[in-house]
Amino acid sequence: MQHSSRCPYCGAAVSPSANYCDSCGTPLKAQPNAPARRRGRTTGRVAVWVLALVLAAFFGTGVLGGFRAHAGRWPWSPPDPAAASPAGPDSAPDETDPGEPEDRPPAVPPERLLRPIVTIQVRGAQGSRVGTGFLIDTGGHIVTNAHVVDGYRECVTVIDDNGTTHQGSVAGLDRNRDVALITVPTLARWPDVLSLSDRSVAAGDAVYAWGRAKGSAGKAAVPAVVTETGHSRRIEGRYYADLIVFRGAEVTHGSSGSPLLDPDTGEVVGIITAGADNGLGFAVPVAEAVERLIQRWVAQPAPSGCAAAPEGDATPLVLAAVVPLSGAHGAWGLDLANGVELALRDMEADLLRVGYQVSLARYDDQGRPEEAAAHAQSVAYDQGVIGVVGSFTGEATLALAEGLRDSGLVLVAPTARSEDLVQEGWPHVNRLVAHRARLESAAAAFAKARLGVRSVLLLLDGSEEAERRAATFSTAAEIMGLPIAGRIVVPAEVSGSALAAAVRAYAPEAVFYAGSGQTGFAAVKALREAGVDLPVVGGVELYNPAFETMAGTGWRNIYFTHFTQGNDARFMRHFEAILGKPTRGYGMFGYDAARVILEALVSYGEEHPGQVPDRVELAARVRATRGLKGWSTQVSFDPATGENQAARVYFFEWVDGRYELQH
């Protein structure tokens, strides 16, 4: 009778013959300080065949003789079921769903794809934690989950494939994306690394997960199938908005931070973060934003290290924005918060230089604004968060303001209801309301001066905000002698013929579009399709989908007086595609406001490296700046005098079958 022993790290019971602890993944056979062994070709081949035998025993499936090599796949690909188990004359037809990974013969990836996977151990006053990571380059950089190393700013223990122990430090950490980077100098020039994929997976795709196959007793890279992408889920207090869900490989304790692999290329498509009792696994996708974070941390690691800071002291984290995913914004998949992330992208090097990290938090409020406050609180009170919070919708921003009143964060509120936030007691809210009124006045001045129209029809979507904008526009138009032909409130269900008839009844020279959202876009499209080819003067909230709608239907005259509450990067791409040349410098309120506050953070960080300013200090620095840049200071129309000194308006005109941008 064999007596079980215990893991020297976590204390779990283990079999005397086990190579790894099944609970925490710690190697049991290798000595902690054994010298690193680089395996040659012969040794590598032997190891692969030994690994194949071990996996065959684990899975109870014969895999030897099933290896095939062909172009575009790993040297060892999933064996052909027919080749692995030839059908005899009495064999029953195979009715197994090919999408069930547990019923497919296991594939054995080559050793070079297993050797980069390491075990991560952290210890401290907060307790101990075990996870997994993987090397991504020959500089000793390891990717893992943020929750594996979060709060442990001192030395991180890394155990490589040979069982050798190394010491490393956290080079970068993003709690919201649950991604972290560890630097281990002694693993530099490690011969085998994993590459990050630029391909997005889809439901039904085959993957390899570092976990445990059903019915097995050990961990390995086993076949799995993606069942869902873009999944949102709260896991142990953390909210994830864009998870890959897979099945077929049981995610065991200690697997957090391990790679989800593309079977065609061997590249990493996701970072495994959790598992569920029903056999599902969850992974953070290696999207462009994550890869950009990792590249930044490699180039400019955070000022941390084995003896850098007291226990639990984290690099201050600037929270860029809390973005609700409900409503039209969620439907369009916007991933920038009113230019705030664009501002961060421009300044991230400076922020890193003075000891701040940056992040963008997303959540799904499911149409309930109160969810915004709850989520923001959970993020804001996370260790080290100091930064900038913003939101798309007025209701969500008000909820954020209430929930974060005493958090010490600076609030950037790029919404139409910012005056409410001022009344709520936020001393340094970006006061956009007055600027927006100036913009509506500038739109009226632009309609009179540039278009030379005699009358303008107000087109509204029935919202309170559209009413306010239309009222401001009407006041300015009256001062300038610009007649308002009338106003039409567009119903949610737009009838193109009825709307066109109503517009023609007023015989306007142009339309002031004060609506927003899908109703407004549908109205613009319906007018065009009904043959109403009037110039449109855009209000404050003409999003890029409106531009796409009008451009796609051949609208000839589009006049935007302001862009806001949209996706800066997408605007840039649309401009570049339309104009055929790179475009830069289209500032927005959210961008300008965020930049001023971020510049204040940088200036404070230069004087007090690694320290966090309090609200009073940061507000004083914000007030000491020269003011917000861009439109928020350049729009200076005075309704009392009719003077419009510096309103910036973009004018798209149809020229020779394409749109040309005029100023």
C-alpha cells in the first residue's frame, strides 16, 4: 500500500509517483535549485515520445502511430480518428459530434510549445498564491493573469520547465483586462517562447488549453472547443466583458495565466483566467489592446522589483473611464471613452515614467444606471486607483458621481448633464454645458454664413437633450435673423414617406439635426431614400454611424459642427478612408478634458515620483493649467452680438464622386 505524501508548497496530498502537485502545479521531482538543462534534439525527441506515452495513459487513448505532419499545422497534429482506430466490419457508425473535444483523440503539441509554460508562486502578508504563465520572448518576459500577482510587488517566484526556480518582478499589470507581465532576467534567452496571435477566435474553433482532460489525473495541453466569444461574467468580484468560453479541458487550481493555443499556428489566442463547475473554461482574448499593453510594459517596465516597495504597495493606477455597454454604444461596440483612452495613449509613456499605470474599465449595466456606481466603486477602491472616470450616458455618470463622491477620484463627465454633477458637489467636473450651448450657437452661425440658407427645419428625436439643443440653436438663429421653418419630432418607428412629406410641407433650405441615437440615424436615412436632398447641419451628437449612414446613401451635403461621444479611432479611420490621407488633430471635449487632468498627474509625478496626489492638490493643478484645449476654448460665439470668433466646423462636400473635407 502506497502512502501519499504532501506538496512542499501548498500542503496538498500527492501520490509518491506524481511529477507535479495536482493542486498547485509545483514540480515535485526536480530539485528547487537544479541547474537549467537545455535539451538537445535527441533528448527533445525522446521527451516528446515520453510525453506522448504519459498523455496516452492520462487520457486512456492510444496516440502513438497517429502523428501526422502536413503544411500549415503543427508537426504533431491531431490524429485522424480513422487512422487511430480503424473501423472493423462490426464497427458501429460513429455518430459522435465532432465538436466534442473529449471524444476526439488527444493531440500532443511539440515540446517547444510546452516548455515556455512556467509555474508562478507568490508569498506575502496577504497569503500565498499559485498560477501559471508563459514566456513570450527571449528577454525573460512572462505573461500571466493580473489576479495571480496583484498586490505582490516584491519578488515573484517562477519555476521553469526544468524545475529550476527563478526570481522575477511585475513589469506591468492591468486589473480590468486581468493581464500582467513578469520580468525574469535569468530566463532571458530561453530557447522556446510562445507568440501572441493577431487572430480572433470564433465559436466552434478548436483550441488547446493548459488544463486537465476529462477523466485524467494530470495537467497538459489538451484539445478544447470555443463555445462563445465576447462573454461577460463576474468572477470572484472581478467583471470581465469580453471572455472566450471553451469546453473540453478542465481548468484546475493553478492554471490561471496559462495560454489558450491556436492548433493551426501554435500561437496564443487567450489567457486562461478561470473555470466553472460545469466544465467550461474562460480566457481573456489576446486582442490588440492586450498586445499593446504587453508591448508597452516590455519597452517601459513599471518601477517595481524585488525590493522596490513595502508589502502590498502598488503602482498607482489611473482609471481612464468606466464605459457602459448598454444602449447604442454597446451595440456599436465602441471601445473608446469619449477620447479619454486616446488621451491616455498619447500620454501613457509620460505616465509610466512618473510611476502611474493606466487602464480602461468596462461594464455591462444592462440599462440600469445604478450598476455604474456599484461597478465603479469596486474598481475605484481597488488598490492604487487614483485616476480619471468618465461615462457615455448622463444617467450612468450621475450614478457614478453619487457612488464615487468620496473616492478621491477626478471625474471627467463628457455628458450633457454635467451641470447636475456640478450641483452634486464635484468641484472639478469638466463643465461642458456652456461649451455645448456655444456649439449650438456656432452651428446657427455656420448655417447662416456658410450655407446662406433662408430657413432651417429643426429635426428632433423627442429626447430632453435634443429639446435643449434645439432651443439653444433657435435662440442664436433668432438673433442672427435665421428663420426657423418649424420643427418635427421623429417617432421611434420612422416612416420615410411620411417624414419626407412633413419636411417638404415646411419647404426648408436646410435641416438642423438635433437628434441622436438610432432614431435620428433612421430619420436621416429615410429622408435621403425619400428623395429629400437637403443640407444637414449636425448638432453636438452626430456619431460616426450617422456619417456612415448618410455617406452610404449618397447624401451630398453633410455639415458637422461637432463630434463628441464617439469613437476617436474610428473617426480617424473613417476620415482617412474618405479623404485618402492620414488625419490627425481632431480634438474632442473628452480628449481635451482628460489630457488636462493627465498632464496635471504627470507634473505632480515629476515632483513626487510614485506618489498619489490628493483631490485638493490635483484640482489645484487642473485649475492652474491654461484651460482646456481644442473646441472647448475655441468656440467663442456670443449670442448677444452674433460674433463667432473661432468656432471650428467640419464641412464634408461631395466632389467628383467622393467626400472632401473642408474647413
